[in-house]
Amino acid sequence: MHRLVMAFLSIAAAAGVLHPQMASADKIGVASAVKNEVQGIMGASPRALAAGSDVFSSERIRTGQESTAQLLFLDETSLNVGPQSEITLDRFVYNPSRNTGNVVLSASRGAFRFVTGSQNPTNYTLRTPVATIGVRGSIYDLFLRSVPAGVHEIAGLLILVEGSLKITLRNGKVLLLNELGKAVVFYGDGTYEVVTWDGSINSVVGNISFPLFGTTFGADPRRFEIPDDQGNLNDILKTGPFNNQTGG
């Protein structure tokens, strides 16, 4: 996979001129695949991303309707971004000689798949409106939508595909998710459910259904792949509901 990262970086370097605000920013990877409208935003200046475009620390990535992107970071982290989604690359520190560093992302809306790279799994953190997700070596899918505070409607869905997760809720409660096939449903009123995933939730992002990858949880080929196979990083979006156990 390291060769793949370097190949994309070479393509990006050959592309030529950087956006002016990117000149002083730290490059952390590339957009390895882009479909339709995908923007990178730093400050008030958006730019269109294409396959091979560099991505930078503190940059916000935003996709339009029927648009998707795959980001490949220098530490071999893979982040797939679904339609009408938004995520900020808050912090990326990486020492390739030691495979150490720190990665912090903030997702506000949309559908995502996150596959950890070569760093220690505990170096990865994803902040969301419903919870902060600490990784313990994982592949996971995430869906977020805007729900008014106090309303008992689904605001987020987190599906564990591989590994384990440490989830810190808004009220400070900590959940450990380490059983394959489990998921957490988050509600706008701060409550949650730990569920057994059965691949039948029909939450839609734009006109494309969630989860982001695979018809059912059990059919996802990457549930058995560590590290993730590069040949199937770009999957199609399908459908999916669930069985529940409540909490809050």
C-alpha cells in the first residue's frame, strides 16, 4: 500500500500549481478517487478536488449530491466520504520511520468509512456531534444527520466492521464496542441504542442509501481483511434497519 500512496503523491505533484492558501499548509495525503462535486475548503476559499489532488491538515472536505470521495493519507489511512457529507482534517502528525503520530478528524454530516492506517490504532480520533470515537484498530462505517437537540430521532449510526471502538458520548459516558456485527444508534435527545446489525436500516444520504458499503454487514468482503484490500476500497452504497437494546 505504501507504493500506492507514493504513486498518488507523485501524480499530485505533477499536477502543478497549488491553491494559494495551501502553500503554507501541511500536505497529509491525496484524494485517490473523486466522483462528481467534491470540494476542499480552507477559510472561505473552496477548491474543486479531483483524483490525485493533495489534501491538507485543517482542510474541510465537502461532497455534493450524488458525489463521493476516497482520501488516502500518508500513514495509509483510508477515508471514504459519501454524498452530501462534510469532514474536517483537524490534525495529522506522522513519523513514517516509527509509524507514530496523531490523527484527529471532525465529521458533521453524511456517510463515511474509516480504515486505520499504519500508526498505533490508539492515535486515531474522530469527533462528531453525537460522540467522540476513539479507535482501537478498526474499520467502521458512520452516518450522521442534523437533528434538533432534544428530539428522539436518529442523529447518527456507527457500525463496527472490524476491530474495536471506544465511544465517549456527549454526557461523558463511555461505551466499548468490540463485538463484530454490533452498532450504536444515536438520537438527537442524547439517548442511544446498542444494536445487532442486520443490514436493513433504510437511512438515506442524498438519493443513496446507507450503509456506505455492502448490501449487508455479513456480505462486506472487508470484514475479514486486515489491512484493507485496495481492490475494493470504492464500493457502492446500499440499504439497510436493526434490532435494538436501549441506553442513554
